[in-house]
Amino acid sequence: MMRKVAAIVMLMLSLAALGSDTLRLAPLGGDTLSMPKPKKAGWLKRLIDSFSDQDTLYVEPQHYNWALMGQAIVTYDYYRLSTSGDKGQSISFSPQTDIRFGPYFGWRWVFLGLTVDLRNLNIFNKRPKFELDASIYSARFGADVFFRRTVNDYKIRNVNMGPHINTDPLNGVDFDGLEVSITGVNLYYIFNYRHFSYPAAFAQSSCQKISCGSWMAGLGYLTNHIDFDYRRLEALAKERLGQTVQLDSSFNFGSVKYRDVSASVGYAYNWVFARNWLLCSSLSLALAYKKSYSENESEKAEGFSFNNFNIDGIGRFGLVWNNTKWYAGASAIVRAYNYHKSRFATNNIFGDFNIYFGLNFGPRGPYKKKR
């Protein structure tokens, strides 16, 4: 009986000591015994684990460590340069639609892909046309990093040189006086990350089991470098129109760079309309602060610079079939960047439409025995 009482007392003392760093037990007739309390996981491990913390009733976790897929990408790129004032001129460019191919490789949250337009692949070209994309997708946050360069591959889509000037003969004409490179990064945070899975739609990792949506917030940074040969455009206009056309002085820049820092808010929704199927749609609007500078040849000694706030936008859309191992689908990402000033404005819309097929492999610990 005394042994049972002693055991109960020891248990009560142990429970009372749970709030302290060390459990001190005093057995009958013996010295105090100190037992270290099990240590909690470090803050870094807890933080990393929280990236994948999701409600399995809504989201099926990733079963594998690695992912490999092939994809075909159709790109769209549109630039519009315009001025205001007496002349009110505008010029719109877009390249021929590209169809690019390339592999994507992923490890858990990190995905890296390289695609090349085979029609423009030239090993002797020091500045080939290509795009590089890298992404990080976790349950809680994501990041997109992209770099793209379009070299002398634009066509004139629409021109307005002022009243009483018919510019129809310029429409659809190849223009080799425009070169554009864009480098950017977008970071975003998913508020309802335990129930909503962005990776299910765009990383083909976890699987959304019940339809759900979430608000998002993000930050972005982008640099846009434009080389524009306005003299080439004037010569082309004279050749095609049979008359001399003078461009607004605001177009007389040889090179211009834009830096764009933005804060965005948006909403995304995953619709699970059948087993293993998902349709996702998201839209984010960003308040962007832009700073640009150029070497305006007509004002080369002084140059010009301007700061401004504008509204940009990013839309993402995805259709996915995924049974956790094999997956296939299509997705589209469309970005719109705008700048407006009293004398000069630019609008840029570019996007990718992807068709892909791939597999996940290398089962993670909890799922090894199930394979």
C-alpha cells in the first residue's frame, strides 16, 4: 500500500513539475533525482515545418521529394509606347508568338526550369533569345524569379503618328530596332495556407481535396531594360509611307531602364470539380513605385528621370490532373506593368501558357512503406 501511495505522490510531483525546465523527483529514502525535460525543436526547424503545415482533410501532402517534367510554352509579349500633347503619338510592338520547349526539375519547394525557342537558337549569337524561371512553392509562401530577353524579334502592330497620317502600311512589319530584357522576383504569402494549396495548382506537388480559397499579399521587384532605335523607326516610316514622319522628342531615347517595386494583394480559389482534378484562378493587384532613367539623346547632357506610382496586375490560372505520382495539366501566368507620366507612357503585358506532363519520385519518409 505504501508503495502505491509513494508512486501516486511521485506522479503528482512529476505533473506539477512539467512547467519547469527540469523534473525533480524525490523517492522515499533517496536523494533527489533530476531528469531533463525533453527539449523542444529548434526555432528554425519549427519554422521550416510550419511551411508545410496543412489540414489533411483539405490538402493531401506531397508524397515525394523530387519532381521532373517536360513542358511546352506559348508566350505573348506586348509593348506600347505613347506620348501625350499636340502630336499624341503611339507605337505598339509584339514579337511573333513563340513556342518553347524545356525541362523543369524540382526538389520539394524549389523548381528550376530552362526553356529555349528552338527557331531562334543560334550558338553564334552572343545574345540569344531565352527565358529562365525559378520558383519556390510552400504551403505558406511562394516566390517566382524570372529572366527573359527578346532580341530584335518584334513586329509593329499599331502606329499612330498623328492626325491625317495613314500608318496602315506599317502594321505587321518586322522591326529590328527594339530589344527588351526583364528580370523580376515576386514574393507572396498565403493567409489560408492550412486549407488552400497554391502548390497544388502551380507546383503539382500537394493535391487539393476540398474546394477552398485564400487571400494573398505580396512584394515584387522588377527591372525592365529597353533599347529602342527611333531613327530606324523613322526610316522605316519614310520607306513604307512615302513621307517623312517626325517622332515626338519623348521617343528619342537610345536606352531606358525601369525599376519597379510593388506591394500587392489578391485572392485565389481552387475548385476541385472531380477526383484528382483541380481548376485554380487567382488575381493580384499591386501598387507599384517606379523609377526609370535613360540616355535621351536630345537631352543627353541632362538626361531625364521620373518617379511615379501605378497599378500593376498578375493573373494566374491552372488546370491540373494529379494522382500524387503522375500529373499533367495547363497553366497561364499573365503580368501587366504600366507607367504613366504627363509626357510619356509605357504599357507592357506578357504571359506564358504552359502545357506539361511529369512525375514525382523519391518517396518521403512517411510514404515509403506505402509504395
